[in-house]
Amino acid sequence: MIDHVSVPVRDLAAAVRFYTRVLAPLGHSKLVERPGTAGFGKRYPEFWLNVRPDPAPSPVNPGAHVALRAASEEAVKAFHAAALEMGGSSDGEPSPRPAAMTTYFGAFIRDPDGNKIEAVSFPKS
């Protein structure tokens, strides 16, 4: 249903370094980079970084986030650890989480620009 999402960043080069490391455990890599933007994905750029040099401050609880699928609980943990190593912050440690249809394993991070990103792994059925 959703084709792609984009998040605002102040410094594209710094954000590309951050997300190159953080998205690697999820199987995503940088596929496109143009002036002011970069796209990450597996085969198609689904997650975009767009430069906004003077963005409004991120709210403490934005009420929205981007959730990306992970192949396993280990990938969720690696995503979270990489974010912390690269200067992001935890907004929810890796753990099981109840959802509408099933319990899943997820972790939330905030990137250095304050964007809230989640990695999720669903049980194999």
C-alpha cells in the first residue's frame, strides 16, 4: 500500500553515514543519492532522507513513526545497537510487543535529527 516514506535531516552526509550502518541489519542499503536526498531499500528506494537545513524541533512524542521489517529478533537488536553506536538514542529497547493481530519483536530509536524509527520482526507461522 505505501510506496515510500521520507524523513527530514539537517546534514545529508551525516544522515547517510548513520542510516548506512543502522539499516544494514535490515538488509537495506543506499540505492540513490542526489543533491539534497538519498534513498535506501533492498531493490527499490523505499526510505528517503531529505535535507531540511532548518527543521522545526522534533516533539518529545511525535505521535508518528516509521516501522521497517526485520528478518529476525537478532536483526532488530542489531538495528537498535547500531543506532546507539552511531549517535542515535533508544525510544524503546528491543523486546516483545503486543499488537492487534499478534505479538511481535520490536525496537524504537530516534536518529540524531529526532526522527522516530522502529524495526519489527513478526513470528514465523
